[in-house]
Amino acid sequence: MPKVAMRVNGRAVSGEVEGRTLLVQFLREGLGMTGTHVGCDTSQCGACVVHVNGVPVKSCTAFALDLDGAEITTIEGMANADGSLGRVQQAFQDHHGLQCGFCTPGMVMSAAALLAENPTPSEAEIRTYLEGNICRCTGYHNIVKAVLAASGQDPATIAAE
Amino acid sequence: MYAFDFVRPKTVAEAVKALAAEDAQALGGGQTLIPTLKQRLAAPAVLVSLSGIAEMSGVSLSGGTLTIGGGTPHATVAKEARAAYPALAALAGGIGDPAVRSRGTIGGSLANNDPSACYPAAVLGSGATIVTDRREIAADDYFQGMFATALEPGEIITAVRFPVPEKAHYEKFAQPASRFALVGVFVARTGQGARVAVTGASADGVFRWAEAEKALSGGFSAAALAGLAPPTGDMISDLHGSAEYRAHLVKVLTGRAVAAA
Ligand SMILES: Cc1cc2nc3c(=O)[nH]c(=O)nc-3n(C[C@H](O)[C@H](O)[C@H](O)COP(=O)(O)OP(=O)(O)OC[C@H]3O[C@@H](n4cnc5c(N)ncnc54)[C@H](O)[C@@H]3O)c2cc1C
Ligand code: FES
Ligand code: FES
């Protein structure tokens, strides 16, 4: 079987994969990193979003071999060095930005990608950017609040639901 | 997904060679092809990824022509075409969602020619040229109906050349679940008159609305469209919108696009 090598959360990893092995399968089954979720497996829901060379990618819609040599960041890489929750994660906890938590890894990764591009997004910009992330618990309002808070803005500025 | 071999050539020449193998298929960003493979609607023996080919990626302006590499992701076009061709950059920035835009490419979108895709409207509306590994194809000759194009088996879109119009705008009425265009209209005012390309509406795929082009070539304003009947032709009718609704949208969106251009 072909070999693939990449860096995941700063760590060099490698493994044997098939041509059809998806990035998310390599992460979850190959590396045992189950933080990245598969919600739909049809490229629609965004639960599986990770960063590839700094940009958000649906890991259910990319082949591991296509990302040979890439720099990947997953939800496991979002915590602080001491193991405490990172800024975006903490904001999700503080503002109840999750209910069942299934969509949360993808939401956090998309939110972090937005903040890297646009450090103080407006409410409208947050909602537009998260268009590809679906929350089956429909907790969008608190997710938007969490992202506002993570960007250092006052989440009270948005209308109550 | 059925099993296949995966190759990732570094040059167009190597990719052309790899695609000559039996049942070989090109992989762009995979945002259409991977879902298709999962549904077992395609079963290539070899997948030839174009993502490692540096010469197929990037945006460059020379004279009045903007050239976009066939492997350039939508997000890169949205950023790097903004100054030279803002209407095209805005179209690219409105495709799908950020993660789709990170991987999906202009070449993949045009090769697929989904009847509701956005790029075909810009390419036809700008009168762009599709550059492949073996020839150049004018937009007017390239689109041949729903999911059908002038591409030969194994032919690779290496670049697309857009003559930058005097003004242009893409107006998209998004289908909220798929985020594709329920109807999208691209209008451009060029030295040779107005061009109006419509996506999402016709069962024959993207088309030019000749009557609107004629009206706008006399005066590029929304008012010039007032007397026109909505386009006829083989409009798509499905649970998202009837044929009449789509035809109506074409006219409304054309007016909005002209006003915003
Ligand atoms: C959730 C979601 C939302 C989307 N929303 C929109 C939208 O709003 N508007 C829109 O226009 N599109 C939309 N898309 C489609 C998206 O733009 C795809 O990226 C695009 O249609 C296909 O490009 P790709 O690079 O991913 O190609 P792939 O999926 O890799 O390939 C598609 C086809 O093109 C062929 N191919 C790929 N590259 C080339 C090339 N350079 N030369 C020749 N053949 C090639 C492949 O063999 C395959 O047959 C959406 C997709 C998803 C998943
Ligand atoms: S699991 Fe990848 S988009 Fe839903
Ligand atoms: S918190 Fe349950 S799906 Fe979003």
C-alpha cells in the first residue's frame, strides 16, 4: 500500500493508506484521533472540518494521499499547551455554543479559520462564514455569540433569540 | 467507494500521460468527484490528482486579460482576482462555503458543467477562453448542455483566460440547501456590446440570453430590460422552483445585475 506522511498538530505522522482513504479516515482510524467527526459523509455538514495548510477543509472530502506533506490542524490541536481549552473552545463553553457537541469540532475549526482571516468579524460575517457548518441541535445563536466573544467583542450586542 | 490507484504528477505532461491509461480520471479539488465516488456513480481505475501541478495554479493579469490556472481553488480567485476583476472574485467567493472554496477548482467546475454551477456563467458571460493541454476553446463553443462540454477524454483544463470587461456583475439567487444557484445571471459590458449568461435556469445548462444582450447593447441600464418577456426555452422545473418561476427570476436577476455592475 502507498505511504503518506504529513504533520498533524505539529507532529510528523505517516502511515499506509489506500488510494480511496479519506483524510478523516486516516485521522480517526489510522492515527486514532477521533476528535474530528463525520456527520453526513456527503460534504454538506462541516462536522469534519480541519485546517490544511491553514485553510478550512472538509476532511471527508479529501484523500489522504492528496495531502502528502501537508500541515494539518485538528480539534485536538486547539487546546493550550497546558491542556486547558483554547480561546475559541473556551468561548463555546462559556456561551453554551454546544448542545450534543457533535458539530462542535467542525464549528470550532471553521470559527478559528474565520478569526485567522478576519479577527473582528460582524455577526453577519460570522453567520455567512459558518454557512457550511450545520448544527442539528440548531444552537446557532449561541455559536455566533461564542465566536463574537472569542474575537474579543461583546456578545451582548446581538439580539436575544 | 470502489478501490483505485492514486497518482499525483508534478507536471501537465505527466498528468496527460497518466490520463491516457484505461479508466483513468482527473481529480481537481474533489468537491464534486469525491461525493460521486462515494455513491459509486464513478469507478475509475486510476485517479490522477492535479493538485501537485504548480504550473496549473495561480492568478495573473497581463494587458486586459486575467489568466487563472485550471487548478486554482475558488478561495484563491476570490482573493487574488479582487483588484483586477471584482465581479469574478465575488462570484468565486460566493461558491458553496469556505471549506468548499479551499479545495474546489475552476477547472473542476468547468469540466463538470453542473447546470446550476456559478463559474460557467462567468466564463460564458465574459467570453473567456478555456485553455487545455492540447488547444484553446472559446466559451461559446465549450458548453454543450447539462454536464456536457467540448472536452475530449483525458483532456485537462490548464487555464482560463478572461478578457476583463468594462463592468460586470454576477447576481445569484442561491438554493439555500445546496448553496448552488437556483438561478444566477452574469452580465458584462464589453467593447463589443453586452453579454448576459444565465445558469441554474435551463435544462440545457448555461446559456446566453440574446434578447437581453441586444437590449443592453443599446443602453446598459436596468430600464432597457423593462419591455422584455422572460426567456423561453427548456427551463428546469423541480421542487425548488417551476419553469415559470425560474424564467421570472432570470429577468429580475438580470435587472439587478445590471444595476449593480
Ligand atoms: C456543499 C457544496 C456546495 C457547493 N456550492 C457550489 C456553488 O454554490 N456553486 C458552484 O458553482 N459550485 C458549487 N459546488 C461545487 C464546487 O464548486 C466544486 O468544487 C466544483 O464543481 C468541482 O470542482 P473540483 O475542483 O472540486 O472538481 P472535482 O470534483 O475534483 O472534479 C469534477 C470533475 O471535473 C474533472 N476535472 C477536475 N479538474 C479538471 C481539470 N483541470 N481539467 C479537466 N477535468 C477536470 C474531474 O475528472 C471530474 O469529472 C459546491 C460543492 C459542495 C460540496
Ligand atoms: S462529514 Fe464531512 S461535511 Fe459532513
Ligand atoms: S450541538 Fe448538536 S449538532 Fe450542534
